Amino acid sequence: MATYQRQRYLLMTVDPVHIGAGGYRLGRVDNSIVREPGTRVPKIPGTSLHGAARSYAAQLYETPEAAGQSQDKVQNPDQNPVCYTFGYIKKTNNGNDVKAYSGVVNIFDAHVLLFPVYSMTGPVWVTTPGRLREAGFTVKHNGADLATEPQTGTVLLTWARQHALNLGWLMVEVKAQISVEAPVEWQKEQRWQAINDHIVLVSESLFSHVVNSNLEVRTSVAIDPERGAAEDKALFTYEALPRATFLTTEVVLDDYREAFPKDKCGAGKTDKNNPLPGDPWHGPLDVVKAGLHMIEWLGVGGMGTRGFGRLVIVGEPLEQKYGEERGNEQ
């Protein structure tokens, strides 16, 4: 019987992250980032995370040929944990014979959960009750679960304040104090504890406006290599998710093959003198986790040479197996 398992990751941007929408457009910036079609809230596509995780896992396993669109140079892809996890296409006999298997993991889009915004009290992290609950958090008011979301133009805070509060350029009325409790896998994480007393809850209708009005926007210019000076008419702007943005993404395992090559990576590799860094790979989800961990070092998306792209995993992922109640993952 196939194994179905889901992991939910909490991620935080260490640098600004730019996942470009492609091309130029007329508007606030030249190079815009990917957004949800309905809400217009920026996101990190699952394809970007999938590609980065696969590439970095292949480098960790010292088989870089296991990354990319074709794995023709991989000797035994069935015995390569990276190919097993993410799938592979191998052509032989001058391309006449094709052997292909789809991967056993799905990596979904990373959605913004907590967005940093400047205020008169310092930086605060803006979110909505619905986004917190979907990610496994508990929101309470006066000891009971929060029943309704804030009205447009009002906010709920995790600290005591009576006067109005600004979120960037927007002034809002403070209605009440609430508390936000994280799942046990994330409660003691230092990054979560640092912001727990600086969370602002807004309505879903206001969240998109707050996020899009406070994205990081930078200006760059192309350099003429011969003169070492700026090229004429080469000025351009681009936007990015700012540092300390928290996002959530899900990884779903559909191990329909049930043939993961554990003997090839139990304590690293079969060669004990050349073990894999980090935790051993006991299954496909360990391969994904190892690849995602490397994003903290090598980044994801564009503008990587300009200091963009790094994400860090916060705490341990929430886990749930198929058939378990959703509440058991908290």
C-alpha cells in the first residue's frame, strides 16, 4: 500500500527574495514578482522550491547530473535517491529508448504568513486569523478561540495598546488584544519567540494592500564593462519580499513505488569515509528537507549575486499521515 504523508514547513526569508514574473511591465517597478491571481499577494512558487531542492540535494549527494531536465548521465537512476524522490528521464540508444518515472513528492507554493511592516512602535508582523489557523496556529481572545476576524480599518494586537497604530502609511484603529499560539514544533524556536509579541491581525481584504504597499523595492543599473561606469538608459527597478517574512509551504509524499534506496544513503553513502552532511536520508522526505536546508546557504530565485534569495527553515516541519485527523498535527 502506498504511503501518503504531508509535511508543513515554516520558512523565514533571511535576505530579500525575488521570484520574477518574467519580463518588464509598466507600473510601480520594472521587474515584478510572482503573485496569487486572486489575492495579488506575493508567493514563492512550488516549482522554484522544487528546482532548488533537487539541485542542492544532487550536489550534496555528489551526483550533480541528477539535477536538471534530463538524467542521461546518471548510471543507475533507480538507485539514486535524488532521482527516486524527484523523478527522472533517461534516454538511451540515441534517444530512441526513453525511461521515465515521476517523482514521489509534491512541493506546493509557499504563501506569506507573517509580513514585516514598519510602525511607530517598531517593526510588526501582519497576518490574518485565517492564515494563522490554516498554518496550524491557535488564535485566542479572552481565553477563547477568536470567533470573527477584524473589520476593515481595525486590527488586533498581541500586546496591550489603546491608541491607533500605523502600518507603513496606513493608520488603523486598535480593537483588542489577542494571543497567538504556535504548534509545538515551532513554539520554542528563537525566530518565532522574537516576533510573538509583535503580531498584528488584519482582515483578509486589507492584508493584500498592506503587503503590496510595503514590499522592498530596489533600483539598479547595468555597468559598461569597458568604461566601468553606468550604461546609458540602463536604470531599472525590481521588488522583493523583505527580510524576516514568514511563509508556509507543504510537501506531500506519494510513495507509490515504495523502493527508496536506503542502502545507498543510510548514514550518508555506502562509503563511510564520505558521508552526507546533515541528517541521514531514510526516505524521500529527508532528501527534500536536505535540499530545502541548502536554500539557507545558496538561495532561491533571482538576484542571487546581489545578496537575494536565502530562506531558513524555522523549527521542525509539522507531519501528518493520510487518515489522521487534521488536529493531530498541532
